[in-house]
Amino acid sequence: MVGITLILVAIASVLVFFLSPVSGLIVYIAAFSWYPTYLTVPVGTIDFTVRRIVILVIFAKLFLQTDLPDRFKFIWLDKLIIIYFGAEILSGATTTQSLMAFLENRAGQAFDMVLPYFAVRMIIRNRQQYLTLLKAVLIIAAPLAIMGLYECLTGSNPVGFFGKYFAWGRAKSPIAPFRAGFHRAKVTFAHPIMYGLFFAMFGPVCAGLYRYVRKNKLVYAIGAGLMGVGVFSSVSAGPWLGALLSILFIALYFYRRYWRIAILLAMLMFGMVEIISSRHFYEEVDRFGLSKSTASYRVRLMEVALFEGGMSGHWLTGFGWAVEPGWMPKMYPGSSKGTDITNHYLWILSGYGLVALLPLLAVNIAAIKRLVDSYKISAYDSDKWLVWCLSAGLLGLMAALLSVSLVGPPTTIYYMMIGFAGVMPAIVARPNSLRG
């Protein structure tokens, strides 16, 4: 499959160089969405995915054919992204037993995290570019959702044959591929959770198009509906949780003047659960999960890691990159299994400690602040809606990360969304003929 991967890379690279920068960004998203990330081009000990090669081509185009890098101005969010990535390297270098392997891993993550973020920051400079990108994402997502629904109902993955060429050994799903009477779709992704997150992350963001659609509203409605189909077809609680919270937040747009009352009611509800129930409010999540056992596992994971000495002696720099923290025996006495850290924040804390987790939280806070500032300066209701929908996607994801860890394409999408937050003030502040 290396030959086919190289052909696809060549086609994508030519398109990137001959199209506009924003169109190149669309080609990039299509390439890593439609073609499995687990199919790579090995160069020495490093595996280059389509995603990693095409992002390099995008930057080559930016520096060789445009003046966008010269027009780029650093903001605090950019600096925090660099600080966070540097903090991971600093922390990991002090705990790893294989420095070269660790640095290779971090180099790969730079391609998947840092470069996509800065590509968005440099390329997206106005409202029309942003809307064009979102429309393209709807088109990219549609065939993935249709194939996912087919896989969900039949158990047959139309592109499942790619799995035997898995770059790191034959693909194995660590959880059951069948749940609640449905097969768990993954299509071109390595895992159903990652497949579902693709739609749970991009779906709310693309909902921002609603106030700008003048023609072909039925086509837009179908595209938005297919986003929901994709989330459903994953039959995974993490994507479902993220999508549900995003939808609820979008619904609050129409009642946003009552946000203080909503926060007060939520606090009262949690307080009542603490008083009335024999369990803490966060333990009640297992009543709403697709699997009560997996929901309880996630709650127990947080309790052991944060409150029962799981991080004792390792709070500052963590246990180290790819090091087993040994939490399973504490969670379930007598268990000999390794710990599946199904919580992105705990995954960062375990691997790199507070040295990295605090900068990551600072990145999230800075992104939210950019969105708050964008909302305040928006002159039109359509722009406020645009900001609100991006906020819904990010906040839904931030909550979902309490139950899943980011790997693969969703990692890249997350940093692109942070990039969207970074450029949003410029998007909504500029006059445009598309007014709501």
C-alpha cells in the first residue's frame, strides 16, 4: 500500500500547489479523512502519513508562493500552543528511558498538532474563507457518514480491507465492535471512537453555516443531518456525549439572556444529587452511558488518579511517555490488566504531569477567551451564531475528553478548531456583504 499512499500524496500535493491556500487546506482535510491514517510511508524509523506529508506541502506553498507568513502576527494563543508543546518535550525528556524514540514521537505530533494549528492561523483571514471551508467539510463528511451507517447496520466496512495493511501490525479494536444492537462503524478510521469524534467535532462548527445559507437549504440540512448519522453510527459514548452537549449549548443560543439562571440551576441540580443520592454527582454518569461498566470505569479512573494517590510522587512531570501508571490494581484489586486511560486530561497528566497539563488548560482557556471576545465584537446576529457554534463544538469536545483520549485525525481537528478560535475575532470584525 506504500505505492498507493505515495500516489495519493502526489495528487494531493499537486492540488495544494495549484489551488488557493484555503482550497489546499480543504484538500488536506479530505486526504486525512478519506484515506486511512494507519497507512503510512516509512522513512527510516519514522512513519509518514498522508496527513503529515501534505501539511508539509501546505507550508512549502505558504512560504514559497504567498506572503501569508510575513503578514502573520503572534497572539497569546499561538505562544501558549508552543509553550504546551515545549512543556511536553521538556517533561518527557526528564522521564523517558528512550530519548530518541520519544523525540521521534514528538516530532510526529508536531506534524499532527502544531503545524495544522498554524496553517489555519495563517490561511483563514476572512469570513468567506471560513464559510467555504465549512461547506467543504460538509461535503467531505457526507460519504463517510453514509458508509458508516452501512457499516453500523450490516457490520461490513466498505473499506475494511485496508485494515490488513495497518502500519503498526494488524488493526485490533480494544473494545467490543458490537453494542446496543448495532455494529460500531469506523470506516477509514482506526477506531469507532475516533470516527465518531470526527462528526461530533466538525458537526457543531458546520452548524454555523445555518444563518448564511440562502439557497439549497435542503442540501445543507441533509449535510447537517449526515453529521448526526456519523456520530450515531460510531455507537460510542464519548462522541455521543460531545455531540449532545454541543447540541444543548447551541439550543441555549435562543435563551442566552438567561445564562446566569442556567448555571444556577445546574449547580442546584448537582448539589441536590450530592445530598439525596448515596453517590457523588459525577458517579451518576453511568446511568446515561451506553455501557454502565465502561462509564463506571471512567469515573473510577478519575477517583484513583486524582483522589486516591494514583499520581503520588509523579504530579510534576508524570510517569513518562508511554509508561504504565499502574492504576488498575488500585481500581480493581487483583487485576493484572494495563490501564486504559480513557480521559485525555489524565492521559496528559500521567505522561507529562502538571508541567504539560496546566499549559494545555491555558490553551483551552485562551481559545474560549478569543471566542468570548469575538462574540462581543460581532455586529450581526449571523456572526454571533457563527461564534456560538464553534464554541459549542469546542466546549462539547472539552467535556467529551473526560471520557476519551485524542489520537489520530481528531487530534489534528482539535488543533484546527483551536486555530479557528484564534482567527475568529478577525473574521467577525471585518465588514462583509453576508449579513444576518
